[in-house]
Amino acid sequence: MPTLATPEGTSRYSARFADRAAAGHFREQASTKLRLSSIGIGTYLGEPDAATDAGYTAAVIAAVEGGINVLDTAINYRFQRSERSIGAAIRALAGKGFGREELILCTKAGFLTPDGEMPADANDYFVREYLKPGIFRPEDIAADCHCMAPSYLADQLARSLRNLGVESIDVFYLHNPETQLADVSRDEFLRRIEAAFEFLEGAVRDGKIGAYGLATWNGFRQQRRAKDYLSLEEILAVARTVAGDGHHFRFVQLPFNLAMSEALTLVNQTMDGRQGSTLQAARALGITVISSAALLQGQLISNLPPFVLAALGLKSDLQRALQFARSTPGITTALVGTSRSEHVRENLEIMGVEPAAREQYLKVFERGA
């Protein structure tokens, strides 16, 4: 039985929606031939309580039943509870005939996180759970909250697999690695990235993950002079040092929406001596980009300026915001966080609409989106 998404499984999944999904809703990733939905479901926000747990489980089930096969989470989301909500959904979906091989399952590690709830004494918890057993050392921690030492990543991956109830994870991200640059030099940062990539390549060989990447917030949206700026070409060179051209560094996640368009508009990357945006660099370097915050945590579902309506049409600002993100050249999947199944169904209405053509999309920028 497959333990990862497969080309055959994701093709079978997309075929389920042949009568509902417009052309362009499912996109094939070049390196793996997996077919990804143009929107995915995120699981970041919400209280660490049973009601939100159940809400996310229902939302993920509704998403997969409706045409979304990209599921995104992180071990620190809601103190590991979001991973467990997805795990419950995967088990329920198996009973409905949806195979593991149809779903692209993504999680992240890097931030320190308790288990289930915030402990009364967080320092005591981390000393007892991680420091004393030797899972990390004090010097491995950056910004008082972040660690990507291989031993810590191994621990987090094992916990994520248990939380999700699966044998393998399709995409395992280092979560906001630029956080480290608040405390360490760039040379030390790259050494830590290299050590992390060595572990992650081993996890691929062991069948625990399919590929890995960086899930960022600021790193790829910054000017080169910024302390937490990330160079995609530099990170890719580390992956090649570790594993040659057969490396499995294949994904980048970053925020992109009508209010945060830097990945497309800011020229801050270099690729083989040429200058370009992060999305241009990713395309040139063979990296798949998943965007987060398509609705900016609900801030873009109403009161958009009239020129966005004029450019994109559609019946609501929610649809226009989703259409903008999913139509952006170089973005494979736009993530939308929701813990309510009725909101999932609203989001899914866009799958019946083809992504905006280039000429239509560029009209948004005529008035400075």
C-alpha cells in the first residue's frame, strides 16, 4: 500500500472532479508528476480546544471530498493539535474511499512547541522533554524559540508521523528558518541548513518523507540587505553540496496575496547571473512554490478596491483574492486556512473557474495591487 502521494494516485484524484474542476485547477509538478490542486487547506489559526479540533477535521474532510488534495500543517500549529485533526480526517477519508496516495500531505518543523496545551512552566517542559534527553543543546536554539539541529528535526518528524497517523509525509518544511538569522551569522546559518538537509536527505532514503523545502514568512520577500533575507540560489547550492543534482529540496512556501505581492514584484534573487523575483528564480531553478495566506487571515474577503473587481470579475472579493493568488505565474497551490467546512465549500467554488489569463491578471497591477 502506498505511503506517499503518487502520480497515479493524484491523477486518479483529479479525475474524480473532471465534471466540476475547470482547466487549470489541477497542476502537475514537473519533478514528481504529482497533480496538486490550485488551492490547498491550511490549519494555522484557532484555539487549542476540542471544538476547533473537530472543526479542522470536518474542514479537511470537506476539502478532500470537494477537490482539494494539498493539506498543510505544522507541528507547532495549535500545539500539535492541527496535525492530529488532519490525522483524524485522513482516517475518516480512507473509509470514504480516498487513498493516502491521492493526498499531498505537508508539515513543518523548527519552532519549539508544547504538546496539546501551553504548560504551566514552559521552560521546565522544554528542559525535561528536550534538553535533558539531549535532543537539543542550549546553543542550538535561536531567538529563544527556534531549532533546526538534526536531532531535533528527527524528534519532530517522529512526532509528526504519530500525530498524523501516517508512515510518510510528502513535503517536510523547515519552518521559517530565517528566524535563525536573528542570532547567528550567515555562515553559521548555512552550516545549520546543510546539517538539516543532510538529515532530510536521510529521511527521504528511509521513506519517511518524499521531499523537503523551506516554509518562510519574511525570508524570500526581503531586500538583499535585510538580515533575514534568503537567497534561493544559495540554499539550492547547499542542497547540491549535500546530495548533488539528485537532491530532494523541491518546495518553497511563502506568503502571497493582493497585499503581499513581493514574491512576484520584488527583484531580489539571482539565478545564473540573472536578476529576478523569487517566483522567477524558483521557476528557473526547478523549485515548486506553494503560497500561504491567500486571504491574509480573512482581511481580503471584503472591501477590495474597485479595480480588482474590474480586472478579475467574479462574484465576491473572496473569489477575487483566491483567483489572484492561484493565477499568479509560478505559484502551484495557494493555501487558505479554515476550520469550518462551510467556508471550505465557499472557497471551492473557484475550482469551477479557470485561472485568470495573463492579460486579465496583469490588469490588477495597472492600478498597483
